[in-house]
Amino acid sequence: MTKRYFGTDGIRGTANRFPMTAETALRVGMAAGRYFSGAERGGRRLVVIGKDTRLSGYMIEPALVAGFASMGMDVRLFGPLPTPGVAMMTRSMRADLGVMLTASHNPFGDNGIKLFGPDGYKLDDAAELAIEAMMDAGLDENLAAPDALGRVQRIDDAQARYVEIVKATFPRKLRLNGLRIVVDCANGAAYKVAPTALYELGAEVIALGDDPDGTNINENCGSTAPQALSEKVREMRADLGIALDGDADRVVLSDEKGRTVDGDQIIALIATSWAQAGRLSKPAVVTTVMSNLGLEKHLGQQGLELIRAKVGDRYVTEAMRAKGVNLGGEQSGHIVLSDFSTTGDGLIAALQALEAMIERDKPASECMQVFTPMPQILQNVRFKSGPPLGKKVVKDAIKAAEAELGGQGRLVIRKSGTEPVIRIMAEGEDETLVRRIVDGLADVVVEASA
């Protein structure tokens, strides 16, 4: 069944435009409240809500709160907190539901609603479909009685709790003393917690993107624009740079020379380190179809299997749980370490990379470029009318491109689950051929969607 509201990562869209309106947020609160509330399950229920720093959070959060309270659910508000922090606190506070208001790496004009179950994992398709059905139905039948309305309270120490959880993932025998670290918080949810955690572990911290104003989240900063981080690392002669995104569930790094270290390299570093220490639950790592073939070859040389899932940390996590694997992630920087978290956590992943660097007693440039990537080109093509992938001219072009690559590379073409974009990715040993194929397919997609 096709979903009307939920995509690959919750509900997302332009703020104050369908579906990301106050009315939708109210309906989500009422429907999810009904799904998890005492009206159907017996007893009082609790929901926790965190958000990033977008201006539209001030519109969406009260609407959600009203919806939950109207269904008899008690609400606890965290304020700005990374997505993984909300997932962790959902479990630790024994809540029935966790909600994160964020559009992750998107510009400030977008926002989204992510839902977590009591186990801290994102809701499955069945739960999302059930909530959608309730959203489009009459919701006034299950309203709480006046004396059973939910109570709302702000949790003032939520950020401090998350900092302590993050610090506990770093070995007690190690410190960050003597390391100068630049951290770019993307003017997002981690603008306080990331510099604090690194400082309390002993690092000299230089913070960027730590002055949110509601409209500057991800603006020329963070993991999707790591140039500012690289420049600052070189300027300050720092040992490492850490760039998070708006909700801090993804990370990219910069070595001391200013070279970017993407998610594939971070996964390779942690996988190698954990394999040597006997910390991998299985000799395998879960990534997505977008991860570089160079990573797959490197892991194979270490005796580790690479398991590919669909794009999205939700699908990575599902594959990890199904296969019993405790390390997975995406090239974009979503790194899921299930020993510590139920979803991607950029700060914890950065600390695991730092642990490997300290244990090797080598600079980042010598230990974080783990494998030689195979030439890979990704191009995003926006469309207006509708996804053009089903059109014959596009299908024919894809078949021709696959034939041209032969068995010497890969071609992945997919529609984004969060924005009107077709993502075209090709990789192979011949970079000139890969570039020509991507450019040609992009032209065909543009023409087909005109």
C-alpha cells in the first residue's frame, strides 16, 4: 500500500505547506496518540519530543503536543537534541513513543517528523500505515476526558543526559588530551552537546556552526558542506575535523591536511579496528547500494562480508538486526553502531574513529584514508511534474548504460525518498566512461521530466 504522508525517513516537506503543516502535525499527534494511547492499550502513556533548530519547529511542536495531550498521552519536551539522543531517551525513559522534528541535512525551509517506537527504533511500515489510516479518519471519537488529558513537561537536562551517554561509549582508559579538534555543528541540534562532549573528554575544541538563528541550519556548513571545516582545520592546524548535519545523525571527517573522510572510509576504519579487537558480532558490515566498490574489496581482504541494503539508515538498521550485525552505515555518513545506538549517531561514530586513531598513534591522514575508492560519480537531477524513471526513453537509456559498463562497474538510479530528485550514481575503473554515462543519463532524465 502506498503511503500518503510517510516517506523513507518519516514525514518531510516544506514547512507550512502540505504535508508539513500544523494541521498535519496535529493529526499525527492525535493518530499516533490513539495508536499508542491508553484508549486502545490501557493505562497512561508517555511520548518524548526533541527537535533541531529550525524556525518551523515552533509551529510544529505545539501542534504535536496538542494532539498527543488530547488523546491522553503525557508529553516530555527535550528542546534541541540530536536524533539519536531522542531514540536513546525514548528507551531510557521507558516512553511509548519518541518524536524528532527535523529535516536532517535539508535547508531550513524544510522540516519533518520522525517517530520511534519504545525500543528506540524507527516505526515499521505497518505502524506507519496504521497511523496514516487514523490521520485520515475521524479522530474525535477517542478524545480523552477532561480529567484525563495528557500533562506536558520540559526536561531541562536532556542535553546533559545525552552528553553522558555519548562519553560512556569512549573507553575510560583513553582521553582526547593534546588533540585539537574542530567540530562543525551545522547550526543544528548538536550545537551544544557536541563541543561539550569533546571538551569533557579532554580535547581542545574549536566550534563552527554553533550559533543557530532558526534559518541558518546546514547553510554552507555541516556534513553536506565540509569545505568550511577543512579550511578551519588547516588554519588552526587541528588534528581532526568533525562535521555533523542538522540533526547530528550523520558525520564526515577532515584529516589534518583538510582532506574529507566520508562515511565509507569511516566504516572501513571502524570495521578494521573492531575486527582486530574482536568486537564485531559477525564478520560482516551492512552498507547500501551507494557504497563504493573499493570499500567492498577492502572488507573482503579483511575476511569481512559487505551486505548491501536499500538507501536509508532505516533499511541499514533493519538489515543489521536481521543479520545480527553490529556495524553498518552509509557513504553519506550515517554510521549505525548498534552496541551503542539504535540509529545513526554522528558524534559516537566520530569518537570511534578517534579511538582507532589514538590506538594506532598515527595522524588522521595516515589512518583514515583506509582504501582507495573506485571512481564513482553521483549526480542529482531535480524533476517537476513526476518521477520520470518509468518512461521508456529513460529505461532504454539505463539499459544501454548498463551494457556499456559491462561487468566492470555498477549503476544505481533511484528517486530520493525525501525530495523531488533522481539520484544517478555510476562507478567503474574507467573514470572517463563513468562520467560520460552519468552525464548522458542526466540529460535523458532532464528531457523526460520537462
